[in-house]
Amino acid sequence: MSDKRFVQGSGINAFNGNELIVKGALESKVGLMAGYPGSPVAEVFTILEENAEILRECGLWGEMTNDESQGAAALNGALDVGVNAVAVMKSVGLNVAADPINIINYADKLGLSGKRGGALVVCGDDPHASSTQVAGDSRQLMQHLKMAIIEPSTPQEVKDWIGEGLRLSQYSNLVVGYLITTYLAEGGGSVILSENQPSEITFKNPITLDISKVDIKRRVSIPPNTWDLEKEIVRDRFPKVHEYVREVKLDKILVIKESREHHRCRREESSNREPGQDYPRRLGARRKALQHAKSLGQVLSSRRWIPRRERTHAVKPNRESWKLALGDR
């Protein structure tokens, strides 16, 4: 039986992290969700099955593929049409999906329909190996695959950044990696909801493609095309990631009042940066962030910098802290 929360178009309701991934897709004109179940994101596929009627109404095709590589390859089919698509897998599964993701990432994402879809790879990491075979940190592999990486840190961001990741993919012409850890995927919270937005092109509203119009140089990553596409990734697409992140302020800095943290800073002064976008990195961003915060007469938290996933819940909303969006980098 379908869950009415997934058609709620306003107000506030409670969801767990996996449910928020699906709700975020419904709100973001996603036409395809495909992949293979694995902890901590296995529940996504159960949610898709239980809410099949809602998915059909929105024109969202949900599919559990035979393995993660087929789920990633399905992204390419959606991009050929110009449809937003999301692949879902666990950290270990990203190794299986690496081959098709690498090739898709090189190719131009402009579909034969004339529309540019976004490609998002949702990867569930289990940093402490509490529910999967090995401790997972997928950032290094995503960096190797030249993917832009975003990492939400609150239930609201878990939902909203499905759309942000797709828009970032469209803007940068890159496959975007979306990292979610065990605590966020299996935890949850109350979030502000928006109306579901169906894709313009769906199985309910199909189109006919003329494959003779495929741009071989832009869409097929084989030498010598590969060389030009790789130059484009470094020179054009990565800078566009930085532009988008600045525009929507995905990166944040936590600034804590001096009266609370000054005694710690006497011992050590270090950044407590909240990088919504993990990769590609901007040179000097950390140094500029420190200078910007200090210019405001504030003192940064002295907590040693540790990976974002280790401190997802370290800063509570009721503490005397706030997020200050990085301005001029």
C-alpha cells in the first residue's frame, strides 16, 4: 500500500534517510531510479516497490538491476533521452559500477531529444562497517572517476540535494556522486516538503529518437575522442562545479561564538569546515575560509578536522553555532 507522505506537497513530515532519497527524486523530475540494494541504502528499493502506484503516476521508472554496473549503465540510456536519472548502490557496489560510470562521465550528457539530463550516483557508505563487509569511503574512487562529489549532512539536505546534485550534473556536464552514510540513511528527521515534479519525458510520454544524430566525437569515449573529452573535464567542467557551488552556497563553515570556544582555541586552532561539495577542490579554499571567519571577529571551533561523515551529528541545532555560507572565495 502506497505511503501518502510521498505525495505530500507542502508542510512538514518525518522520514528516514532512504525515504528522503526517494521523495527527493519525486520532487526533482527524475525519470529513472535504478541500481542494486546494499546497506545502508537497500531500503530504497523496498520503498520503490511499496510505492509503485505513486511512481507510475509521476512517470518515475524504478528498477532493481542484476548488479550495480547495470544500474549505472541505465544512467546512460536515460541521458541519451535527456532524462534525469539516479543510480543507487552501496560503497562496495561502486567498485562494480566504476567501468560504466567512468565512460559515461567522459561523454557529453546532451540527449538526442535536445534536453540535458542530470546523472546522480547515490552511494551508501558505512564508515564503521556496522552493516556491510568492509568500512567504506567512496570519495577516493569517485575522485578517480572524475566525478563531482556532494555530501549532505542533515535530513533536509538529504532530500533537497537530490535535486541540487542533478542540477549540478546538468550544469557541469559531469556525473555527480552523492554520498550518504549509515547514520543519515537509517536515521531521519522532520523536513519541509515540496510538490512532486514529474519528468517531461517518461514511459507515459515517450518520444522517438533518431540514432543517426548521435555525435560520435562527443558521445563515444574512444581515442582520439577521449583526449579532447578529458581536457574538457579539467579545463571546463571542473570550473563549472565551482561556479555552481558558489552560486547556491553548498559549502558551509561552522562558526562558533568566542565565549563558548575560546579556551579550546588557545590550545589549537583548526578549521571546522563543512564541505557540502567534497570534490573537485578549490585551491586555497580552506585558507580563505579561515581568513573570512577571522575577519568577522569570530573564533573557529578547535575540534580537530575529521572527515565529515565522522561528525555528521557532532553539531546540534540547539548549540550556539550557525552556518555561515562561504562568500567570495
